Amino acid sequence: MTPTTDVRGLQGKAEARLASLREEKLVTRIAVLSTLLGQDKVTERLMIGMSVETHKTSPDFDQQKCSQAKSRIMQALGDIDCDVFIEMDR
């Protein structure tokens, strides 16, 4: 398998596992960051964008709701075998 194939496989796996959360508009973005470390060693990180009703700097921001949303994303991903970063979209 080539690094490009690995990235596409990881992207496809993440998209399939997060499809229902995407329909709910909780997940807004799925991307794979692939870094070549040398000697044909590649590391992949999954970047997930999520949307909550308010931004974390808003006075009505609900940290518990945000934590629950992140938990739902991680639970849906299951054992994806890479680092996962979840960013909140504004």
C-alpha cells in the first residue's frame, strides 16, 4: 500500500463512520493530515471539524454539550488507529 492509498482508506473509513453525524450537521469537516517522517515512514492524523450552536467565547456556550459532541464523534470513529484532532468551527 502506498501513502496515498493509506490516506484515502483512512478518509473513507472516517467518512463512513461519521456519516450520520454529518447528516446531523455535527461533523462539518473530515480531513487527513499525512506527514512523511523519512525512510518511507508516514504518520496520519485525522482532523474533524465540529459545529456546536455557539462559539466557546460566547456567554451562552455550553461546555457539557461540547464535551458530549466530542464523545459522540470519538465513539462513532471507534478504533480508527490514528491520532484524532477535533476542532470547533465558528
